Amino acid sequence: MFSIDITSNQPIYEQIVQQIKANIVKGYLKENDPLPSVRKLSSMLSVNPNTVAKAYSELERQQIILTIRGRGTFIGKISNSKNSVALNDELEKIKPVLTELKLKGVEDNLIIEEIKNILKNISEQ
Amino acid sequence: MFSIDITSNQPIYEQIVQQIKANIVKGYLKENDPLPSVRKLSSMLSVNPNTVAKAYSELERQQIILTIRGRGTFIGKISNSKNSVALNDELEKIKPVLTELKLKGVEDNLIIEEIKNILKNISEQ
Amino acid sequence: MFSIDITSNQPIYEQIVQQIKANIVKGYLKENDPLPSVRKLSSMLSVNPNTVAKAYSELERQQIILTIRGRGTFIGKISNSKNSVALNDELEKIKPVLTELKLKGVEDNLIIEEIKNILKNISEQ
Amino acid sequence: MFSIDITSNQPIYEQIVQQIKANIVKGYLKENDPLPSVRKLSSMLSVNPNTVAKAYSELERQQIILTIRGRGTFIGKISNSKNSVALNDELEKIKPVLTELKLKGVEDNLIIEEIKNILKNISEQ
DNA sequence: GTGGTCTAGACCACT
DNA sequence: GTGGTCTAGACCACG
């Protein structure tokens, strides 16, 4: 369910954050589901507990998970608010990738086709 | 033509790399066009010369520009090779962004629409 | 009469302590009134009995309630001693909140107005 | 300029956060002023660098300071937006303190007088 | 030199 | 048992 790549440039704690988000989108993790404890996940991933704690606290800051004292960490309510606001901000981030592809002469249609595939892939269970 | 944000998390040298690429895609920079010298660009951007040099050497590594001793730096040949290989590798990078949007409940159609707009926007002169 | 938020950062036992104090101030609980037993309150709040016991022992330490063996727990005498001493100690705690507001540019008058409202609100039955 | 109390219940990183905020409100720190480097402040306070880093990253998240790569950390723009929204949320936090005081029989007028003094005290240079 | 990330291990309050 | 905080020390990319 979780797999991290310690050789990646991407920080480990971010990899954890994204994999948890991906699991929510795929439906593997639902509202109120418990997450593994910091210690457990850290030993599962052979990673320092602090690193997992950082990932969890980032997810909590984004109100994706919530912590109940002495009990553990759980998936929170999935809110789909402020859509249009987020949309443009988020998509700005992919501009460099698209620029890169156009520089290599990839056709727009081809790009769109592939993105559609990725979108399907993200949702599929 | 160049605008960098020193407060951004994105390294300055990468911002320079991407803006030069964007200028090529938009047609502002064409094959054999000269680039400003490291010193000149660094003073234009109020940035350390080392930073510009790093950007140029990265672009040279990617064979997008080439340096001719005693003459300066120039845009190289635009090659549209290795398309399909590059396509998937590059698009992997945008997966986290798309996951984020789906987590917020944004519809696939809406995402595709916006990406089409961005693609147009990248090409327009 | 009691409502606790298990997701809050504030310890549950402190929430119980404060709500009992609030009920005294509002006049819902008066001298010699009995409090629910630890077991009863813990099941009312769906909370571990240890947590309620901790709240009661904290209130007892502050001489706000008192426990009589075999009879139960009761509201004690409301003493209004040590005023001026307590005042400054307690008010130190709100300094960070006031600093935060001033940082956001909120006017002193506005703050005072709102605090007056809160004070009314606390007393009203 | 900074003084921390390692015996306090309040986390050290929060003490740092609040003291920096207080220094901004008092005018000791102004827009674009540099903060001491993580290492420097950590040795000034005899505290671990990670603890200072945590304080700085929290302040950055709140957009009170900003980090420029390889250069350091600086006070950002002081924005006084969303006043009324923040006001009530923040003031909720002082309710327990006010309740405590009323429980001890302190008069409203006395509380208001003292809060006015604190407000003056916060601003004074 | 700067901040960002990570490890290893510790103590604490809370439930 | 849980997460939150902290120390001590390390490596890295960036400028």
C-alpha cells in the first residue's frame, strides 16, 4: 500500500503525503479510516518516525487527516469546496512539464490523450 | 522577457532554464539566436553569475543551447526525437497535481478543459 | 450541558474542567450541587473514565469541587479571594492572542468591544 | 531580544514564534528585516537548530516571514486582511481565561481595565 | 553561508 | 498505546 523511494529527489515525507492522498482518491482509504500509527508506518517503511510524523502533520494542516489524542490518526471529511479557486493555482504547477513536451515537439492531442489516461489511472481501484 | 521570483521554492537556476525553454516554444527564441552573456543576464536579473552559469550548463547538458568559445551561447537545433519515451516520463510528474485536484472533487472534464487552455496559452505569441 | 470535541488539541480532561467552571459561572451549577459520577459522566461523554477522573481531581485540587466518600462529588464553596494576584497571572495567558490580533491590524477599540461582548455572554443564563 | 523558558509547558518553537510576532508588533522588526540564521539563533538561545527551523517554517506557513534560498529569512509584508473573520476565532481562545476570572469573582470592569493595559504594553516600544 | 531534510533516540502528556 | 516535542548530529542543494 505504501512504497517509498529513498533515492528520489522528492522528500520522503512528501512521498508519504502523496501516497496517502492517492489512496484516498482511489477509495482505499475512506472517511474515519485509521492510518497506521507513526511508529508502525515508520517501521513498515524503514523510515524514521519523525519523517512519518512530519507527513502526518502536513496532512493534518491540510485538513485531510485528523489526530485524536492518545488514539491515533484518521482520515477526515473529504470536502470539495473552493474548487475553481484551487484549479488554476494547481494547474500552474504543470506548465513547465507541458512546455517541456511542446519543446520536444509533442502534439497537443497526444498530450491530452495521455492525461486522460492518467486521470483514469488515478481513479481506478 | 525574464522574470524570476527569488522567494519561490523553485531554484532560481531552474526558473531561468524554464523561461528560456518557454521563450523557445513561444518562438521568441529561434535556432542560432544568441543568448545574453552570463554576466549580462546575471546583472539583468540581479542574480549571482554562478546561478546563470548553472542554468546555461543545464540547458547545454540537455542540448538545447550550445556554447561556442569566444563567441557566446546560442540556441541549438530543436529536435523532436524520442517523443513517446519522453511523454510518459514527463507526465508522471504531474500525477501529484492531478491527484490533488481529484481529492478536491474537481471533475475530469474541467481539468482537461483547463489543460487545453494552458496548452494554447503556452504556444501563443 | 457538556459537549466535548475529541479532535481538539485541548486535552479532553481540560475541556471538562472548563465546562464545569463555565456552568458554575452561568449559575447552572451552585454550591453543594452534585456532579454526575465519574462512570456516569464518562458514559455520557463517551470518554474514558480515567479522563473524567482526571478532570475531577484537577477541580478538586483547585478546591472548586469536593468529593465525599460514599456520597459522591459536589460543588464546593465559591471563594472570591486572591483577586488581584490571580488577575495578572491569568491575563498573561491571553497576551499571545492579543499580539496575534494586533499583528493583523485589528484596532484596540474593536478588541475591547468584542471582549465586553464575550464577558456578557459568559454570564448570561 | 529573545528569551525562552525551557521549563514552560509551551513548546519552545511556539515561544520563538510568538516572540518574533511580538517584536513585529512592537516595531523592533520591520518589513524586509533579516532574521538571525537558524544556526545563529539556535546557538543564541542554546536550543537545537531543528527547533528554530520549526518555528521559522511555522511563521513562513503563516506568511509572516519568507525564506530566500541560500540567503536567509526575512520579515514579509504585514497584511491586515480578513480582520473581522479572524477576530472572533481568535477571541474564542481567551474565553476560558475570562471564565476563570469570573469564577474567582473578578469584576468585568477590572478585567477590561487590565486588558487595556496589556494592549498598551504590547504596542509600546 | 543558508535553509531543508533525515536519522537515532529520548521524554512527555494524553487516553 | 498514541502523537508532540526536543536534542545531537549529519548530508544536501542552493547561491
